[in-house]
Amino acid sequence: MLRPALLFACLLLLPVSFLHAEEKPETTKSESKVRKLFDGKTLKGWKINDKGYYKDHGDVTVKEGEIHLAKGDPATGIVLSTQPPKMNYEIHLEAKRVDGSDFFCGLTFPVGDTHQTLIIGGWGGGVTGLSNVDGMAAVENDTTGYTEFENNQWYKIRVRVEPKAIRVWIDDEKIIHLNPEGRRLDIWIEQDTSKPLGIGTWYTGSALRNIGIEKLD
């Protein structure tokens, strides 16, 4: 049996990697799979939504790593210039309301060959939900929720789209889990010009940052 002093000396000679073999950090999501949709400096990859209900939009500007959507009459928004995935993907962003009291993030996104719009902060400022499910808006279907949103506070929003589940998180709290199978999914005509993937506001100013999308395996 090795004496304590000799054992300690032997341990000092072992590679650091051996000593810490049981302390490997938990595997995290590969950042290489996430495609940034906003470079933090320009609107490259996006176009200003200037059609339909977005015709009388507010100013859209980029400053300090944020996209600012000024209050429109009634809507202001941006639309992705390229075609996003239709299924098996996840999109995330951060958003905050800076002016007004209606939805500060209306995220329209593909679900197979149709679309949905995630409403954050609508109908007086707190309603969350998907529009439309079986012909019912975000305020009246089984995805409807309510959150007290504070102006000028950032919220992390994440949407995951899979064949049997549309899931939504705000600040890591899951607020929506909808199985789209057998449901009739569509969007309001007001959001038609936000397809295939767009972000808009309603009589409200907002800021956006850290927008990215990941195609799931």
C-alpha cells in the first residue's frame, strides 16, 4: 500500500484531464446550428413591411444592436427576405415594448404549408396566444394566456415548431404547447403581408435583438 505522502506525489504527476475526468461540463447546444437573422448593425436579410395594414408604418431603425419599430397606424413590422424552414425548427429573439399598450411582438411563422402568428402583449397589453386556431384568435382559443408585461423590459421569446407540437417559451417559462394535428391553422388578414416570417407591432413601438433560427435534426 502506498504511503499518503507517496500517493499524493503520484497524483501530482497525473494529467490534469485525468484528474477532472468526472467534471466535464454538461453538453450544450451547438451554436453553429443557430443561424443569426440579425447582424446587430443593419437590416440585412430583412425588408420593411409596407403593404396592407403595414402601409402607414412607423420608422424602422437599427441602433445599438437593436431593431426599433416605431408605432404605426396601425402596424409596423419587418419580414425575412429568405424562405425559413417550414417544419422542425426553432426561432428565438428578445423583444420589449417601448411605446403604446398593444402587442409588441406579433411573430408570424410557418407551420408546414400554413402559418401562425404568435401574439405577445395584445388586447390591452397582456394577452399571449396563437392566431388563428380553428378560426379563433389568440385571445379566445386554447393557447390563450396572460402576462403582465412591463414597458422597456426585455423578454426572451422562443418558438419551437414540430409536426406534433408548437411550443412557446417566454423567459424559459413554457406558455404554449399545442398539437397542430387535426387543427385548422391560419392567420388574420392583417398579418398576411408578414409571411413567410415576420415580426410586427400594433399601435405600439418596440425593440428587437438577438434574432436567430435553428433547423432541428
